[in-house]
Amino acid sequence: MAQLWGGRFTKETDALVKKFNDSLPFDQRLSAQDILGSVVHAAMLGKQGILSDEETERIIEGLGTIKADLESGKLQFSDAYEDIHSFVEAQLIKRIGETGKKLHTGRSRNDQVALDMKLYVRDEIQEMDALLKHFLTTILKVMEENLDTYMPGFTHLQKAQPVTLAHHFGAYFEMFRRDRERLSSISQRMDTCPLGSGALAGTTYPLDREFTAKELGFIRPSRNSMDGVSDRDYLIEFLSALSICQMHLSRFAEEMILWNSNEYRFVELDDAFSTGSSIMPQKKNPDIAELVRGKTGRVYGALTALLTTMKGIPLAYNKDMQEDKELSFDAIDTVKNCLRLFDGCVATMRFRKDVMAASARNGFTNATDAADYLVKKGVPFRDAHGIAGALVLRCIDKGCALDDLSLEEFRSYSDRFDQDIYDAISLKTCVEKRLTPGAPGRAAMERAVQEAREYLKES
Ligand code: ARG
């Protein structure tokens, strides 16, 4: 019998029950964390005189050989074992004999798994942060190179006012920057060590929980042992942060799909990041961006699933919590993959600056500026808005842009129009005069880019 709990049982577990109950097929991913937690637990037991120095040494050494053999592939996981905790303990006993049976003194799988998962999430947060930072660098590069790349800004997916590509990408820079901030605040909140909570009520052994917490890199032990074994808030927060990040990726992907379409032609995806059609030879499809958009569902799904799993669980540990693993692993893998892939997609795409500028020029994105021109000449804004609207209608009739109207035509709508109207509604003026902090005008964007550079240098 490979179970840890055979003593009070008289029958073998039903085969289907074992399969349904086991978590080793997926929690084997936690082997490094499980071994690390055990090493520190053993060191603490030794320090407290609960284990002799010799026992402690043998256990730590044994755990080290398991880790090495797993890493080299010499040791394989066997489905005889229920979970990663039983597997490692059984291996230890196999290797060092009776002493191995002392490792679990003053510990339960409940505080063990709570620790393993926290250590895992802590590492994953670091990795996510590095990927986000890399992506921000890619976005910043596009910003730096496109301070003068004019394009239409949209509301309701209708051309609204001219902006620059740097400004548009700058909005995404802010989103992914907030994603990093979210991760960092989750890291701070989850910085408590559950090890030493025991099954739920601590233990009668004189454990030094401060020691294990510090050794494992936590600020302090968790304050309540029942909460220690049953807290999955940090995981829900992480899945929530992942969902928000994936939502940002999905919006970005959606825009690049639109921009890459035959109708927009604002960008051209690199061949290495596109795919073809089995029937239509002319096709170059944005499958990567579509998959990034499509995978958003499974990330939200993980968050919803864990929230739902947790909502009815009485204190303290219940096996329902085992469900936190597969869905979290899937969501983490998915978001990391999407970040990597989409980063590559953005880094290699080609921007068609001429198409963007032409699109801004012929979409009446300067109509607000025509109205503002009249306001500066003393016309009340509401009247100016009406005049500019009538001018737009005229242009739609004629099939031209505002700048194509003659001065006489302008003046037939208002005698306040003068020759300087052409400069006032040129694309360049429309963008460059927008200098409020956060606006697309070059001077404002240069400050934003500089701030972004400093932020990436500092964190
Ligand atoms: N595989 C379990 C989990 O993932 C480990 C903890 C098991 N504890 C228990 N008392 N059955 O949650």
C-alpha cells in the first residue's frame, strides 16, 4: 500500500476512487517546492531538538538526492502514490530508511500543500512580472519610434480625433504597468508562511514558525492556523490579476486583428507570426492574435471556477481545495504563453504609417479642431459645433476632406474663417496642439516616454 494513511483501513481503495482522489498527475509540478518546504521543516525540527542532528542531516541529504534525481530524470513519478507529498516521503523512506519516517513530525499535508502552492505562486508571480516587463519594453520601443506617426483615434469604432501611434500604444503601456503593480501588491499580501499550521490547530511540538517563515523567504508566519491551511485568497487574487492581464492582451489582440485586416491595413503581421489557409492561397491570417483573444475564456473560467469552489467550504481544509491546482496551472501557463507570443507578434509587426495618416486625414478627425478654430475667433462653441457639422455634411456630399474646401466655401458658412484655417486643421496641428498631460502632442508624449523609460529602469 503506497498511501500514507493505511493504518485504520481494512480494505484496498477502489481503483476508480484512487484515480478520482489522486493529485500526483498534476501536483508533481510542485516537487521543488515540496522538497524545499521539507528541508526547511526538517532543519527547524533539528534546531528545536525534535530531531537529532544526525537525523536532520540524513533527512536533508536524502531530500537533496530526490531533488537531484527528479531533475536529472533518473527518478520518475509513479502513479502508485496519491500526491507529491506521499511520493517524496515514500522516496525518502526508501532511501534513508526509518529516519525518513520522522520528517512528517508536527506537520500535516494540509499546511504542506498550502505552503507548496504559495511558494509556487510566488515564483510564478516573478516570472509573470519579468514577462510583463519585457512586453512593456517592446511597447515602449514602438512608442519611441512613433511619436510623429499620426493615426485616427476612435470612439465607438468611429474615427474621432487624430492621435499618434505612440499615444495609442501608450495606453497599453499603462494597462500592463498596472498589471505589474497588481502582482506586486498581491505578493505583499500573501507574504505569510502557513507551515506550522498543522492539520488546522497547530501542534503540541515546540515548532519555531518564525524560523521556517524566514528561511522560506516570508515576512512572518500566518497568524491563524485554520486560516493558514484554508486560505486560497492569494490564488484567487492572482487568477483575478491574470484575468485582467489577459483581458488587456485580448483587447490589444483584437485591435491588431482589426488593424491587420484588409479594410484597415494599419499593420502587417510578420510571416513568422501569421498562418495561411489550406484553401485560399492569398490568406495570411492573424491566428496568434486570435488565439490570444480566444484563450481569455479559459483564464476567466479558472477564476470563476475557484471562486465557486471556495464559496461553500467550511473551515478548515477540505479536499475541494485540491481543485485549485489544475485550473491555476492552466491559467498561469496560458497567460505566460500569450504574453510571450503576443510580445513577439508586436515586436515584429510592420506599421503602415502612410495608411494610418491617410486614414486620419480622410475621416473628419479634425472636425473638433475646425469648431475650436471658430471658438477662438469668438463664435460660441455650440454654434461652432453646428457650423463644423454642416461643413462635414458638405464634404460628405462632395466626397472630400475638410481641408479640400476652398476658403470661399468655408466663408459661406461663417465669415470668421480665414486663410489660417488650413493650418489650424492640419493633421500636424491637430495633434501637436494637444499638449495637456497625457495627450498625444509631441511635447506631452516625449515626457510620457521619458517617464516610462525611468519607470522601467527603476522597477
Ligand atoms: N492533494 C491535496 C491537495 O491538493 C493535498 C492535501 C491533502 N490533505 C488531506 N488531508 N487529504 O489539496
